[in-house]
Amino acid sequence: MSDGIYFRQLLSGRDFAVGNPVATQMVNFSYLIGDPASRQAVVVDPAYAPGELLDLIAKDDMRLAGVLVTHHHPDHVGGDLFGHALSGLAELLGRQPVPVHVNRHEAEWVRRATGVSATDLTAHDHDEVVMVGQVPIRLLHTPGHTPGSQCFLLDDKLVAGDTLFLQGCGRTDFPGGDPEAMYHSLCALAKLTGDPIVHPGHLYSEQPSAALSEVRRTNYVFRPNSLEQFLAILGAR
């Protein structure tokens, strides 16, 4: 708890899903975000061991009010990952039905990846706000890694999913990926005010988080001065 916000960054294979070889290899982050006053919380990307994440929320005397999804890949929401069946949204909703907040362009991808019903999903447009108690979370549509990838901005924190890592950005060569859209999404994130702390979707760097100003200074994806240069460093042109 800090500054009136409940916020936990949890690493798969270490903080939950311990012993799961896929979770350990993929080093995904899930996040718990909430309002200490109302005790309401949401979980971001509950893959691998959703029951353990629910237990952590309950242990912290919080109540799950919803799920935020950055994008549809199984290491974030569950489903089949190269022949590995991963737990995720379906198992969480089976235990505790709550709204699942997805970007409108990602809803069908999430449904197909996880097998959940379309009625389980609440579709949003860019820059809509989800209230968790009295804590507002802005939903930023950041396509590129997938068509409906989204980041979450709250207080001084940016939960960036697989759009932006501390080093690099999400791949754009998977189905639905778009390198040009990624460039524009990264440019939009670079212009955010207030210098939020970037909390990525994977631990692909030594540190688990860093200020956006530091990421902009050290991350090679911000070095290009044009779309053409960006596509060149990605090998997309």
C-alpha cells in the first residue's frame, strides 16, 4: 500500500506458479491493483495460477472486482501455448465471476484464446477509465504487438504489458502484429506526462521497473527519429 493505492508486481515462477516450468521460463508479471479504502482490487493478466493470485488478494484482505487484460496471448490470459495448456481467465472466472476488461479490438482474440464467453468480456475504447473503488485506471490502446494491446495508467505507474519493456518492445511478427502501429504506440507512450514508472509484462531486464524518462533514455526502440528508422531496426523493412 502506498499513496492510497494497493499495488503488487508479481513474477511468475517466483511469486506465484512456483515450480511451473513454463511460468519460470516466460517470466511474466501479473499485477494486483486496488483501493485500500474500499478493499476492491483488479488483477492484470492472471495466467498460470489464477487461484494463487485470488488467494493472494484474499490474504491481503482485498476483494476481486475485475480483471484487466493487456492482450490475448496465453502467457497472459491462459490457453494453449505451443502445446502447453495454461490456466488463466477461464479458471479464474470459474472460481469468481467478475468483469474482464479488454480493448474492443482484442475481445474476439481473447475469447478464442481462452474459451470464455463473449458476455464475460467488457470491451473498451482508447482512454476509457475503469474505476477500482476510488482509484481511476486509464486504458490506453497501444496496438502493435497485437491489434488490441492496451496499457494501464494510474497515479505514477504505467503497466505496459508487452507493448513496452525496459529494454525493447513486444514482437510484431506474431499474428495480428503491426510494426507501424507499434511505432505510433511507442511515440504516444513517450509523450505521457508526469514520468510514470514503467511496469512491463515480462522481466526482460535486470530491474523490474524504471521511470519512463529512464526507459526513453536507455531503450533502443526510442532511438529512431522516424518510422523508417524504426522499421529498419526491427528488420521490418
